[in-house]
Amino acid sequence: MPNVSVNGIVIDDTFAEAFGMRATAIIITAPNRKWARQAAITMTGFATSVIGCGCEAAIDVELPPSATPDGRPGCRVLIFATGTDELQKQLLNRVGQCVLTSPGSACFAGLEGSAALKLGSALRYFGDGWQISKKIGGRHFWRVPVMDGEFLCEATTGLTKAAVGGGNFFVMAESSAKALLAAEAAVAAIGLAPGAIVPFPGGIARSGSKIGGKYKGMIASANEAYAPTLRGVVRSELGADINAVLEIVIDGETNDAVAAAMKAGIKAVIELGPQRGAVRISAGNYGGKLGKFIYSLKDMLP
């Protein structure tokens, strides 16, 4: 299938290639929305890529008091890693350092998975023997004394092995301002798609990479084919009309969640149009040789 044009935007005849991952979710609550978000944002800091951060994490959705276990404002956070051991490590470190420490916080399981990960059952030791076990409605919680009262934390949360990481598409525009506007529209639309996150800063990555590099020890390096300033000296994938490229990377609880998020994001870019935003949409892949999950851009069109 050749490239197509939708609302004046060229859609490349290509696909995104993604990988199987392990994932979990927690619900963080607090006395108000501000502090629920603060704990969640702090916990998901430095979690853009497993390449250098150990995990990928972000807020999935904000929850009203009517949708949380303790009737307070909350956030559901998704965390992804390549293996169960690393996911467990990241979960405990991040909740222990960023949620336990946050004023008025509580932490609950956010996923019923195929297996369990330790949460309060490990963090309870901070209580130094003063922690209290509590079972309510078939769920197990730990009450850990802290200086503003108690930290209530569910004993475990679920693990899923059906998660997908690395769904993506490129927003390509005549200027960096137009690329950013289009990417922001995509991120806003993806934010309404449940079970998926965009882990890079504000959901957007400008430093799209390729595997390896010419320097020893580099796991990933600049994707020069998509760097506008190198267009005249490398084999470039960019036409003369492209002066900025931004990448949207998507992780999801399921294959379907990633596909739905990609569709929502691409639709938003198309609706914004080329005058204000992108003139072309593409995607990153490895020739279909490495990732289990393939998302053809033609199947993602509205």
C-alpha cells in the first residue's frame, strides 16, 4: 500500500513495532487532588525508558473519590518493566520513597493480574514492629505509623504478563512549534484512552533513537535519519518540508489498549491538520524482526 493523505497529512506506509512487557498498577489516594497527583508524579519521575530508568511509568487516569477504595481523590499509576524481578524492585522503591513519604497518602492495588507483587507486605517493615495487619472484605492491608498519622497500604497488587511497550508514531512538521502543537494534541487524546500511558516528558520524545551506536557501550543513539540538521550529510528519511520530528511512545496493559491509544493520538493529529500541526505521520520499527506486536499505520487511521 502506498503512502496515503488524510486531511492533507501524509501517512507513511509503515508500522510501529512493540514488545511484550510486564506491568502493574496501583491507586494512590490523598486528602485532595493536588496531593494525589503530587505523589503520583513524584513516583513516576525518571521513568521514561527501560533503557536507562529501569522501568516506564506514568499516570493512567485521575480518579474521583467515588472511584477509589477509601473515597478520596486518587490517581491510577501504570508501571512497566522487562522482567518481574525488576518490576518488583521498581515498585517497592518508588512507592517507598515517593508515596509513603507524601502527606496523607494511601496506596491500593490497581490491577488484578495473573500473579501478585509485594506492596504493603514489604513496605510494612518501615513500621519497625508497630505496623498493624488489617483484613477488610477479603483484602489485606497494612497500617504503618508515620508522623502525620498512618500510611494505609494494600499488601499486594497484581502483575500482568500481557502488557505491551513501545507502540509509537512520529509527528513530522514544518517547524518545531507545529510539531509540538500536534504532539500535544495527540497526548491529550491518548490521555482519555484507558490502560495506556505515554512515559516521556509530557508524553513526547524528541530524541528518537536507534539500537546501538558507533561508541562502545551505547545501547541506543541518535536516529540520524530523522534529524533535520543532518539531512544533507546522511541518508535521511525527511523531505525538504520537514524541519522537526517528535515521537509519541505508548505502553499499554494490553495489545488492544496500545492500538486504541495510537488510534486516538493519530486521529487528534489528523484533525488538527497540516496548517497548524503535522504534515506527515510515520512510525519506528525494526523491520518486524524483533517485536511481537505490529501496528500498521493504515489500520490506525480514523
